[in-house]
Amino acid sequence: MTISAQSVIQRATDLLQDQTSVRWPVRELIRWLNDAQRSIVKARPDAMNTTATVTLAAGTRQDLDNMSLTPSPAKLIEITRNMAATSTKGAVTLINRKILDAQTPGWHNVTPGVNVIHYMFDGRDPKTFYVYPPATTSAQLEVMYSAYPTDIADVADGATYGDISSDLYLSLPDIYADDVLNLIMVKAYLKDADYAGNAEKAAAYLGMVKESLGAEVAATVAVGPK
């Protein structure tokens, strides 16, 4: 990620014609930038797609929050393979837990091992997954997860965009910088929605974000491996 928060906030002040940050303080714009990054990850979890090797807890139930991951996990995307040095490094496949429950009701209590064969996931509990057979504390997996973006640090009252540290960068890939900027503009104009035309401007910027994210999905599908 090479686009700084300072440059995004500067663009926002340019569009708002408020370079001295009187009507829209920089502290507000930074909060809206942080909100924007989280909103984009909520809509596009793959925007913060992260791969890591994790060590499992003993047993079947695993929780990403207990794995000391950096950046912090938002939800599991996929598990690919075993990674422990003593494992076969074999692939791990997703299965429906209800099938395993029906065929092997006591599967939570079978002999633990370092080689995981299957994993189970329920989107209603997005940071938890189950493994079969139960894991030992030596088992390791390669996991792909969606991460939370890192918030940009606040600044003092009365600051301008130049007071934001130039080495603070967006957590999201550069292609989402325009979407972050446009979501800042949505919040800025909603703040002044009572003024003529501002509600319409907010809606227009939100529409640009929706169109951009939708187009990016279509483009990714079109050029992705088949």
C-alpha cells in the first residue's frame, strides 16, 4: 500500500474547498477515512485478504482471535493446506459439518493428529472453524482471512492535512483509494445535508462507490484464473 492518509485527506479538502479545515476539521476527516476503510472491507472482505500460517489449539474448535494474527482477523476466507513440519503438507478440504455429524457422530472425540483432512465453517460465526480429525497443538494450517484495516492515528484540534504523518498509509490496496475518498465525501456532505444540494452530492458520491466496487468485482471475475 503506497497511498498515504495525508494525500487522501488533502484531496478531500481540495474537493470541499476547505484547505484550512475550518468547516470540516481534519480530525473528522480522519475518523471518516477510518470508517471508510472498514466499510469497504465489510462490503469486500477480499480487500484485506491476508494469508498466514497458524498453530491450532488442541481439539476440533479453532478461533482466529486466539491465534495472535497481525493484522487482526475479521473473518475466515479459506483454509488451504497443512503446514506443520511433521505433517504430510496435504490439502485441507471444506465439508458440511452436518454430513460428518450424521456419518461419524463421535468425530469430536476421535484420535487427534497433526494432519488435518477437513475443515468446517459457518458464516454466522465468521472467526471460528472446526477441523477433522481433532488437532494436536503441533498442527499448523495455512489460512486465508479477511483482516481489519489499521486506523490512522488522530491529530490535534486545529490541525491541517499537513500535520498528518506522511508515513501513515491506507491499509487497503491502492485501487481502493478513490473509494475511501468518495466515502469521506459522503460523510462530509451528510454533515451539511440541510444545505441545498448537499444531500444530493452525498448520494452521488455513494453511488460512485457502489458502482466502483461492483465494477471491480466484475473485472476480477472476468480476468481471474478459470
